Amino acid sequence: MGKAVELLALSSLLGIQPVMSLTRIGMSVAGAVGIIAATLAAATIWLLLTDPVTVADAVNEQDVTPFVRQLARVLYDAVIRIARYL
């Protein structure tokens, strides 16, 4: 522990900042997971509103393959529309 304190004191004395601390990395990962979860939730709600038959079939047959395909299609279309807008 003594060497770590010495290195920290030396780095602060020289004005060197650590590249990323564990807290910043953790917050970045948590933010990325949150954005992905929010995107998937929004796409699922959109799919439920625009194509309820696919969602109902997926739930009824307990086969998520058509649902995942439609979900991927919704996300793909959204990315294409955003790219065209920009």
C-alpha cells in the first residue's frame, strides 16, 4: 500500500491524471447498458403497438424468433431513418 500512495502522490505532484478510474469505467458501462435497455424497451413497445399479431404469436407459441426478427427490423429501420435525416 505504501508504494501505491507514493505513486499517487508522485503522479499528482507531476500533474499526471489517471486515464480512467474504476468509477468512471463503471459509470460508462452502466450508462451504455441503460441506453441499450431503453432502446430495446422502446422498440418493443413500438412493435407491440404497430404489429401486435407478431407479438401475440410469439407469446402464444413460446417462440421468440419472429419477435426478435421484427424487433431487429424495427431497430434497423429506425437507424436508417435517422441516417437519412442526418
